Amino acid sequence: MKKYIIALMAVATLWSCQSDEEYEDLNRDPKNPTEVASDFLFTAATVSLSDNMATPNVNQGLYRFLAQYFTTTTYLDEPNYNFSSRSNPDRVWSEIYRDVLLDLQDAKSIVMEEDLSQGEIDARLGQLEVIEVYAWHVLVDMFGDIPYTEALQAEEFPLPKYDDDMAIYEDLINRLNAVDAMLSAGNGYTTADVVYGGDMAKWQMFANSLKLRLGMRISDVNPGLSQSTVESAVTGGVFTSNADNATVEYQGNDPYGNPLWEDLVLSGRSDFLASNTIIDYMNELDDPRRMVYFDQNIEGYEGGIYGASNNYGSYTHVGEILKQPTREGILLDYAEVRFNQSKAADLGYSVGGDAETHYNAAITASMEYWGVADGEISAYLSQPAVVYDGSVAQFAKQYWLAMYDNPFQGWSVWRKYDAPELNVPADLESDVPLRYTYPVDETNLNEENYKAAAEAIGGDDTQTPVFWDAQ
């Protein structure tokens, strides 16, 4: 399922910069969805989304560099945040719009024509809706204003306008408010569901946990909506253990393995190292997750200098668990839920329990997920630097450390809380991006709407924050 798009590339219209007519072709469905089952499209879209979140590939999203969990040996443009050499914004934009959102839209159209009960149709539409909301919020968090209400409608809107990012978030929250009834209406996808295998109760928890994430994102810019959203999510039921985590199951062979395995092992290359940014913080805390996050290929743990040219054999490698083809892809986990509840409690939201309890539970959830023994967890939590003190710096550092294998969230934690302190890349000495710049294709083919969006957000620059990054 994972390489569904490869089979379609031969017949799909590719991105180009030649004319408005060609731009319109980009939005036109090249797949003839009436010949494709909705379950196939659901799986393909979910895996494409997971691939985008997980891959370390320098041609893709670069999230592991944006969060400074990884650095490289010889390819220095990407850890130094040069987005233009490989057109990274164009690639991510194209993948999510075309390979995720368009597949989900096609699947929704098809499932309503399938021979199913209304309850089954509604449940499947609910599963599709959760993944779609997830994909939209990733695009907003990455770029700011994006085409939304006019997107994916090439015949009517060949050159779609950009919508206000806060308005999109409000609509996404409304969609999550409505999805619970859909998910409880009947049986959804089962074998095609690579997240929960058709467990609809867990899909409901996933939807609420995603709503919790969105609610906490906007706490600084719309506290009223943030509080009502967060409290509604917790009341509806969020994750209660690591058994509830929203993860994508990968297979043990190419081309269906985790993209980490593809780039760290299958490629036969030695391009990636654990960065000194994360290793230095974990060394200071004697963090027991180092034994699984990283390989023990040298004495102790020493990360590659972030953004510099590094010798592969001289620095700590990525942990073996991340190099397995069946390594699951993380969309949202229990540790993230408890960190968000901790901050919500700190803000006075009614989420049950106090900030310190949720904070300790979040760290514990992360450690348990990675197989850390109970005694080591207790010892870690008792360290003076870890014992809850209510500071943003401490909270954000622990949150960021826990998101090691969910790097888009790690980058978002840093943007949201301005902590922990990240390194200035060693080569170009550029600042850590606050957002992706818009794709070059948009500047050429959708110029009028692109210019309006760039002006609305304060300039198409990597240092222009997305709307919720208000600190």
C-alpha cells in the first residue's frame, strides 16, 4: 500500500511551472477513482501521511533536522535549512495535497456509493475525516495560510485562494466535534485500517486526542476556544495508555518498510547521525532513553555537531530500534496527550488532575514506551532538574525529548514554547525556521493568491511565525 503513489506516477500529471493550464491539471484527479476501492485509498493516504511524518530523507520534510534530533555527515544544506536546493516545500506540499488529501477526498466519494449500511458508511467517513483533519493541520502548522475551502476542486477553482490559518483551525475543530457520532455509528474499515485495525473506540480516542492537540496549539491566540476545545476533548475521552497510541504498522520488506529503515539501512549509506543538540541535553540528565534512542557505537554518547560536516564513525549513531523495517510510525501518542493535559491544567483548564501529575505521567509514558525499567524512571523523575517546577523551559525540554520519533511535534513544541534552546547550524549560521516558505510552484502558477497569502501572514519567510506561535 505504501508505494501506491509510485504506481500512479506514470499516469499522474506532474508539478511544473509552465502555464495556468498546467497548474489546473495539478489539481485535477489523475486516478479515475471509480476504478479504485475506497479502502485502498484510505490505506494509501494514511501511510503517505505517516511516511511524511517519519522520513529522514533530505528530499522530504526535514522534520528531524528542524527539531535537531538528527544531523548529517556530508549533506549540509538540509541541516542548515536551505530549502531551495531540493525544493523541500514543494515536495511536502505536493505529497500532502496529492497523496493524502486527494486520496481521502476520492475515498469519501467512493465509500458513499459502496454497498454498505448507513452506519458502516458513516464510520468509514469518520476514519477518513480524522486522517484528513490531521493532514490539514500539518499543512497549516507548516505554512500558515493555505488553500483550504477552494482546494482539491480543480474544475471550479483551478487557482485556489488561501484561507486564514486561524479560520482553518476553527473549522478543523468543528469537524472533530462532529466526527465522534460518525465513528460510533457502525463498523469502519478493518483490514485497510493500518492504525487500529477497525477498533472504533480507539478511533474516537484518537479524534479527541487530536482535538486536544489543536486546542493546546491555540492557547496563546484564542484562549476561550482553546479551553472549550481541550475540555471537550478530555471529556470525550483521550488516550489513557500507550496501548491507545495512533501508530502506523509497517511491513518487514521493501517497499513497505518504515522510511527510517529505507534511508538508514536499505540505502546502504551512512548519512545520518544523532545530533549534539539532543544528546547534550540527555547527557546532562543521564537520560535512560539514550540506550534506545541511540546506538552504543562509541564510548559514551556524543552527537554530531549540528549542521557541520561530521565523520560517521566518530559520533553516536541512531538507535537500532529505529532501523527496523517494522518500526511503527507515530502519529500521536499517550506521552503527548499527558504533556498537553499538564499545560492545560497549568492554564486552569478543567482536565482532571494537576499539572505536576500529568507532567510526571507524560515522562513516565515516554519512558515506558521505550522500555525503560521502573526503577530508572523513578530515579530520573527524582532528579532536581526533572522534578516539576512549573517553568516553561523545563516543561518544553521534557516534551521535546519525548517527541524524538515524532519530530514534527518536536519542532512544533519548540516553536510553541520557545524551548529548549536549539543550536545555530554550524555551516550557514541560519536561524531555525519557524515555518516553511511557500512552494516555488505557487509563486509561479498561483501568483495572485500567493502574494495575498504572503502579505496576510507577514511575509513568506522562514522567520515569519505561524499564527499560534505568538510567544
